[in-house]
Amino acid sequence: MFQAVLAQRMRRVRPSPTAEISDKVRALTAAGQSVINLGEGELDFPTPAHIAQAGIDAINAGETKYTAVPGSARLKQSIIDKFSRENGLIYNAGEVIAGAGAKQLIFNALMATLNAGDEVIVPAPYWVSYPDMVSLAEGETRIVQCHESDGWKLQPQALEAAITPRTRWVLLNSPNNPTGAVYSEDEIKALTDVLLRHEHVLVLADDIYEHTRYGRAFFTPAQVEPLLRPRTLTVNGLSKAFSMTGWRIGYAGGPKWLIDALQVLQSQSTSNPSSISQAAAIAALDGGTAFIEDWIGRLAERRDQVLDSIGRIAGLECAMPEGAFYLFVNCQGMYGKQRPDGKLIADDFDFASYLLDAAKVGTVHGSAFGAPGYLRIAYAVDDQVLGDACQRLEQACAQLK
């Protein structure tokens, strides 16, 4: 009888917790239940019409064939122009690459550079996929805990203490998922000053939430400290700011030796990103971001709506986020409370499970982000749906004893 045998590396990786929540929500919905998903990281706004039209035009023009592996020359020029115009980073065509999402480019960068036992410094709270991608590349994740009292931001002394001779990468994410923390220029400079003293350490800047900020200026490490540019990979994409999660387009700029390696990996895995999505990406990058101001205003209203609701729930606390579209809620005040079925809430997973069971609202427990005791709530959903979700959350929490 055939016996399924998986590679040893599969023991090092877990399914994405955020994807699992979404799968549970879809299963409950398919079973006829009314479930609201506040666990998924995407905007509810449609892709802007001019960007969608560029994709349609590409189909009609027959632009449905292979392109160069790292993206078409036209797209690469748009990426170069974006980095120069918005971030003051000057790259040539051999120093940029487009891929099937920022996630793929981060994964490929780790696969291309990590040997068994190499360490990657990951500040917590972190995006759920970082540690598992490091594990698949046979590296070791070195978690550095950040604290709410520091605005959830990595402190330079903590970074200094975490660096060892085995450190290969430091991953920096601003605005941060899940906390919404945005690093100021001075805060990044304090970190880059540490990194200048450790020439063996590479820097990966995950800037995917760059444009979702509430009044705070944006800075990226290679912009703040140009001396780090030769060992910094700056990763970005269109999923968040342009509401293009399904188009699957990310891009990165960095030293040619690293971009060459990413291209080799991509040539033997996905090859080029979708030619149709590339055409849409050109329209997005060249068309400006004026429309985002309206989106940010609407997101701020939704943020405030959920914050007001949380303020009415005894046992929950949440600071005002500076960016992204999440609230990272302290739920430790719920520990020890009793559900209507008699079960006790012992941790953040129990609390998130209760909200899904009783309120039919999907959220993500903070432990998935390396921060037990918290809950991530995504508020980029339809206004009426969000209002319904808030009402459900308040009613479910009121039933706890």
C-alpha cells in the first residue's frame, strides 16, 4: 500500500494562521452561517479603474505571453522611477525585479542567502510568514521582542544584543503588520547606526504598507542610511496600497548580486509574474497615488469606529495605530473569564476562538504574530459590515462572566 512521505523540511513549517482563519470563515459561510472576517489583510476597495483597465487592455492587445523572468523592461523602468521619485533610491535595470507578490521575493531572498544555522533577526510582533520562510530556508529565526510601551518598535540596544556572528539578515517592517507601528526617520537611523557596525548583516526592508499611514512620514532604511544600500533589499508591492491582492505583483530593489540570485530562483519556479498583472502594475506605479488620500480618510473613520467599540468593552485595550489597517488589541483582561458554555478563556487563542464561535467574527490571535495576549482586528471592510461586526463583538463580550 502506498504511504505518503513528505520531505523533512515540511516539519519545520506550519500553515499560515491568517489563511487558516479565512478558511474557517469560508467553511462556516458555506455551511449557511453569517460570518464576518476581520482576520484577512486586504482592502475591500476595488482595484482603481484605470489600473484594472490596463489589465483588460493588455488582454485585448494579446499581451498574454512570457515576458523576461524579472519582469518586462517597461515594468522595471516603472519600478526604478517609483523608487527614485518616492524613496530617493537610485537603481538600474539589473538591480530591480518583479515577482508574484512581495511574499515570493522575501521567500526567494531567504532561500538564496541562508545556509543551515544562519540566523535571521525578526522583531516581534511580526508578519506570520517570516519565521516559517526562514525555517524552510534552513535558517534559524532569532525573535527580538518589541513592547507596547515602546510603540511596538525595535530598540537599537535590543538589535545590538541580538546580532551574532551567525546573523545573516535583519527583517524590518514599517508600517508594521500587525501593530501599525511606523518608524520615524530618527528611529530608523538609530537602527542603521547599529547595522553599520556589523558589515556581515543584510537588511530586508518590507515596505508593503508604505502608503497606508495616518499622517506619519515614511522612511526606508537604505534611504535613511545610503551606506547600507549595497546590503539592503527593499521589498514592496501593489497588494495593499492599490488593493491588488489578487493580481499578485511585488517588486524589489537591491544589489545586483542578490537580484541576479532572485532571478535564477524565479526562473526555476514561477518564471515571470503574470504579463497581464505587469501591465496593470505599470499603470499603478506610473499613475500616482492621489486616490489613496480618500481611502486613508475612510480607513481612519473605520479605525476610529472599532476603537470606540473596543473602548466600550471591559477587558480590552488598544492604542491608536500609526499605519496599516489593523488594530492590535490587548485582550489579557479577558483571561479567566467564563464563556456561556462554562469554558474558561485562558489565552488569546481561546478568546479569538470564542469570538468566532459566539459572535461569528473572525480575528487572529496575537500568538500567531509572536505576541501572546493580543488580538489583530482588520478593519478594511465595508462600513455596514464593520458596524455589524462591532455590535456582535460587544454583545459576545458582554456574555462573559
